[in-house]
Amino acid sequence: MIFLSLWSLVAQAAPPCAQMLCWQVAPTVCLLDQQQNNCQLPLQLDWQSAEPLSACAYLNDRRLQCWSASQQGQLQQQLSLAGPANLELRDMQQQVLLQQQLTVLSRQPERRRRLVAPWSVF
């Protein structure tokens, strides 16, 4: 019984790739503290392909890592983001194979506009 429970957890953790090319990117949202200018994102990227593939991972047109004739790849990198970013997996001809938007959210509340002028008597 315990074995079946563990097996179901493992099956849920790594979903099978039903397409020719799949990837998992985590996390996709980064929280920015009030005192910080840039958000620190510990990126974990895993991809797999049904056929060997030569590809590179890019963040806003900056190359992060490349793989040559591989059916799978993995990338772990600490990123510093000032705002939203676009993560892409491209082939050697620069064709975008997969893409994921990375979002930056701030914990600092936006300033609210005053409804009444500060000099108003009412």
C-alpha cells in the first residue's frame, strides 16, 4: 500500500511528455522586496525531446546555455531580474521552440493618488 502511494507521488512529480518537445520551468514568478532593485530568481529548467536536438536557452536574447544533439537538458542558474523577462529555447537557426514569460511582482504597494487636493478645506 505504501509503495502504491509513493509511486503515485513520483508519477505526479514528473509528468510524461506527450509532445515532441516539452519543458518545465520553475519558478516563473519572482517577488521583489521593497528595498531591492532586482529580484533574485533561482531558475530550474528541464527539457526533453523525442529526437536529438541542438538548442540554446535564452533570457531576453542573452544566451544562458546550449546543448548539442541531446534529447534532454537541464539548467540551474541564479538570475537577477529588474522586470518581466522572456525565457526561450531556440534551435541553431534561432527558431523559437518554446517560450515562457518570467514575471516580477513587487511587495511594495503602489502609491495611491489623492482624491482631494492637500489645500482643500473640505
